[in-house]
Amino acid sequence: MPNTAFPGESPRDPAGGAAPTAPDDLTDKQRAAITELFGAIDSVVQELGELFSAGGHELAMVGGPVRDALLGREVHDYDLTTDAVPQTILSLVEGWADAVWTVGIDFGTVGLRKGGLQLEITTYRSESYRPKSRKPEVHYGTSLYDDLLRRDFTVNAMAVRLPGREFVDPFGGLADLKAGRLRTPGRPEDSFSDDPLRIMRAVRFAAQLGLTPAPEVREAAAAMADRLTIVSAERVRDELTKLMLSDNPRRGVELMVDLGIAAQVLPEIPRMRLEIDEHHRHKDVYDHSLTVLDQAIELERKRGMEPDLVLRLAALLHDIGKPKTRAFESGGRVTFHHHEVVGASMSKNRLSALRFPKDVVADVGKLVALHLRFHGYGKGEWTDSAVRRYARDAGDQLQRLHVLTRADCTTRNRRKAAALARAYDDIEHRIERLAEEEELNKVRPDLDGNEIQQILGIGPGPMIGKAWRFLLELRLENGPMDKEAAAAELRAWAQRHLDDGGGSRTGGDSAPEGGE
């Protein structure tokens, strides 16, 4: 596809000569989108483009913002590229930018803020990995064409030159957007060799933008998936996070499994594709998990939640313990005893290996461990104390657990599905009622550590912790008690458990003086 001047500019080919215009390549809507994009940042980019032009350098908006504007998506990041090296960029914006940062300067990127707008300017460059290296080698370039050629996909290899606003599309990115197609500017093997993370980016763009990888992209990704092992866990994690927070993560996960990418990143996922034979019929755990993910996302939207990484990871991973715990019993029954416990451990190990933050690892593990707890509820036979324990064990993950448990119902039996929905409506209402009455999120024993010591006449030591936990169980079982009744229960318990050495100052697992 030829370059397209936008608006009112004469397009140029990569060598700098004249190139034929293609007025029909941009629709009126896309032209309006580009106009709107520049309208929002007009004075800033105009001034910046003029600064670089006056300094004898090129500048262009490139990649994501151009692509997203053409797709009608909201633009959040403003990425620019130039032939100026980082030190020259710094000198050009000195005194003009409100603030400058150089965190990415080793990779040719300078960040700046002007009038509330944040921009990143990167020197024309190419990146490549040595066969066993985890760090890319960066080489600066002098040509916008060569810079676009080294980019991951054609839809990210479009630019708008500044200050003249000439639309540049040497590799047919606009046509690929229209066709919903994902291609690389050059050979996909070369692109994936330069940066193997682009294999993950291919499935992420499929999920995020609804693009279908071209056959040659699929073939190269499948053949080179093992190259992902040289990419740092943090970079893989960031791509996986973006995929999981996209509109359709299921599509990306399926592509990862089909192309062998998941075997390198999340090997537990393809292992869930349990063989179904004529003697031991049971649900395909893999397909079930993807359906749970879809349903969790639907419930997110219905409940007005933002895309939730922890919830989505828990939905995808909640049954990863099943392959390890599968057992065949008489009568053709298949069981997965304690798969939630095994799965919680497996999910923590995998997410830790991918360098997810500790709180994400812990929260996902907790949800996986608890996702079966509700199924003992039946038709509401749980006592209030059992409901209190359920809410207390879930803690700050209670709302996510509500969504995950509802999403975990994938039965096609409408009567059974309706019964489960009614039961969960019931437990949610009971939790809300008890929360209003008792402030469940603040459940503590009716006596604190200091009061326990005073009543029992003992000092700090392990017996205080045991007494505190006894009172907590009593509180969960019976609800709030007044201090006199709690003290009586404590004394009766102490008669049975307190020995002559119980109050010694031995440290151990006692509760803090103010409580747990």
C-alpha cells in the first residue's frame, strides 16, 4: 500500500521521493479520528514537531495511538519516534518541556510532560536478541521506514509525520486493520527472532483488537514458541496481564494453547484438556475453565466492576489441580478430591514464577482454595455461624468469591442452574444481613489480649493466643456476646486447658495485646 498524505501533504516513499496518493485508503470516519487525535494535543505536538524540524530532525507519532485512532478506540499513550538520539532529544526539549524523565534512555526513550500531556519519544531503532540472551541489543537508526520495518506488526507500523501530519503506511497496516488481519512488516520468523515476546503480543492483539493472525504468523509462532524461554518472566507477565484484561481473553488463551505457547508460559492450562473416553465420561476441564472465565467477565460487567486481573486469573486457574487429583472409581465415576487445595498451591507457584506481585499471588491462591466451599451450602442448611466462617475465611476476597462461585456453574441443566443461583442469592443476602448486624468484616473476639490476661491472671505467652482463638471460634459460632458472658466462657475454657505453666513468658503464638 502506498503512503497517504494527511491532510494536504505530498506523500513520500521510503527513499524520500514522490509516491502516488491513495485518497480512498482513509475513510471519512478515520480521517475524522486522526483529526480528533491531533485536536486533543494540537498545540503540544505542533510545537514539538516544529522544535525538531527547526533542529534539523524528523518527528512522527507512531504505532499504538495511530492504530487506536483509526479503530475508533480511546487513545491513552502518545508515542513518538525520531532520528534524534536521546541526548539530542534532551537538548531539543530543554526549556520547553515542563518535566523530563530518562528511565528508558538506555533503550532510546525519553519521557516528558507538557501542559498536562505525557509523551514518550524514542529514537529510530532496531532490537534483537542473541540466541541465549534475555536482554535485547538496541541499535539506533536514521530512517522512519527502517524503524517501521522493525516493528512487531503492520497495524503498529503506521505513523503520522510532524509537524506536517503526513500519514505513512509503507506495509499495509490500514488494509490489515480493515481486514481484521495480523501480519508482520517483514518475515514473521525474523520479527519473532528479533524479539520472541512478539509471539505473546500476537495472541494479545488477537484478544485485545479482535485481529486474526495470518497463517504465516501462526506457523512461525508455533515453530518458535520455545524461544519465549529467553524472555524475562517480567516481560511475559506484563503481556499476559494485558491479555487477561482484554475484552476477550479466552481467544488469546485458546491461541496460546493451540500454537504451543501456553506450554512455555502456563503449562498447566493445556494439561487440563483431559481425555474423555467411552468409559469415563466427564467434563473437559479446559473448556469448562474457559467458560468460567467468560462468565466471570460477564458478571464483572453486570456488577459494574472494572476488568479484574485477580478474578480472571482465578477463573482460569481454579481447576488446574484436577489433572493431578483425577481418580477413576467404580461405576465409571471420576473424582478430583482436594483439587482446590492442590490447585491453590499450583497457582501460587506458577504466578510466582511469572513474577506477579505477592498480593496477586496470594489473592488468586485464596480464591482457588475457596472456590468449592459454597457447594456445601445445599438449600440453605448452613447455620449463621457457618455463614460467618465463610465470609471471614474469604475476607477481602469475598466479592470476588461471589463472582467466581457463580461463574463456576456451567451446567446445561436449567433447573440445576436456577437452583444454584437461588442458593447463592440466599447466601449473599444472609451475609449482607449479618454484615449489617455484626460488621462481619471486623469480626474479633469479644475480649482482647489485655482483657484475657487480666481475667486469667497470667502474663504474655502462648496460652493467650490459644485463648484468643477459642474466643474467636465462640464469636463465629454464637455471634456477639457481652463481656461478662465472654469472660465466663473464657474461665470455663481455662479450667479445662490452663496448666501450671500456662502463663509463662515464653513468647510463641500469643495474640498482640490489642487483639489478634
